Amino acid sequence: MAKNERLDKLTAAAFGLSRSEAAKAVKGGRVSLNGQTVTDPERKISPTEVIFLDGQRGIYEKYIYIMMDKPEGYLSATEDREGEPVTALLPDGLRRRKLGIVGRLDKDATGLLLLTDNGELNHRLTSPRYHMDKVYRVRLDGRADEEDIRAFADGMELGDFKTMPARLEIMGEGEICLVTIKEGKFHQVKRMFEKRGLTVLSLRRLSIGGLRLDDALGAGGWRYLTAEEKKYLEEKSGIKQKN
């Protein structure tokens, strides 16, 4: 059975508020449970309780999971580091949740980003040990060929590490490719093509661990993962079996 928690803590988590903002809202008579206004922020309630703030329904979740279609020009970061972080695309409340980014993308890359405050799941989705495939659509300045396919499959020495076997699929005339890797090291896909004498002109991540980008989001768009998507990632990473 879930442990009871303070009302102000659960209100803060359910609505993306700071703890002090939540306590002020409770004391101000803006929070209700079961149709009754509650003004004691220290009252202990179950995390499964449905909380209403100004008539808006909120449910506490221990962890949140967000899918984003990262646009070009944003940093895969949670704070300003010489550029606009992707979290700037989220409302203030979510930025307070200390979200981690699952599998960073370069500033000029686009596509699927996952953000979560579940550190264990983040680790498992990014660690090569758990064999989570990441699929990218790449546009090149030249044409890939069968020798490139074999080189990707054999693994490449990139100086600081050797890549795990990767899959390169050539689309059309060869300037467009699909690349599947397991690690996701810094600039890895670009460096692999550079090793083969090719330059990446654009890179877009399509999936992580079998979870595909929702094309309906559009650049900069985001949404919460569905219950089915969360269950899929938890089961694939072994989190539920562990717990």
C-alpha cells in the first residue's frame, strides 16, 4: 500500500508547483478533496487521492515521462548552457520536476527525446548493457554503399572507443540512410560516417528502444507518454521485474 504523504507535497507534484506555492494554495482554500475544501497543507493523504486545484483535476504520479520532437537549435540540456535548453519548451511546472534527458541529441539534430525524473529507467534506456536500439534518419553529402554497411556491422574504432555492431540501411540512391546503434556516444553517428569519408547533413532520431516518435507532435511539440508506452519501456528495461 502506498505511503501517505503531505497534501502540499502531492499538490505540488500533481500540478507542477513549488512546495511553497502548493502550501499557499492549500491555505488559501483553493484545494479540495472529495468535494471538500482542505486548508491544512500538512494533512496526510494517499498518493492515489484525486486532488482538485481551482476546480482542475490532478493526480499525483511518482514519475513523469515526456516525449518531445526536439527542434534544431536547442540544446539537450535542462538548464541554459550557451544556448536554449529543450526544457524551455515546457511549462514552468514541469521544469521544476528535475527531468533528465534520455539519450541526448546534438544542437543541430532533431527528433525523439524522452524526458523523465525516473533515473533508473533513464540509465537503462541509455546504457549499452541493456541493448536499447536507437534509430536515426540521416542525410549525407554523398552516397553510402555496401562497404559502409559492412563497416558499420563490424564496429568501428573511433579513437576513444570502438562502436558496437550497428545497422546501416541505404534508402533510395544512398544519400538517405537509416542507422541503428546501441550506445549513443557523443557525436557517434557523425563520427562513424566521417570515418567512412561522408558528412552528415541532417540527423533525426526516430525511436528509442522500440518507442517511436509521434509524428503528430511537430517540431518543439511534446506530450506525456501513454500508459501503454510507459508499460512497454518499463517491461523492456526490466524495471517492473526488479521492483
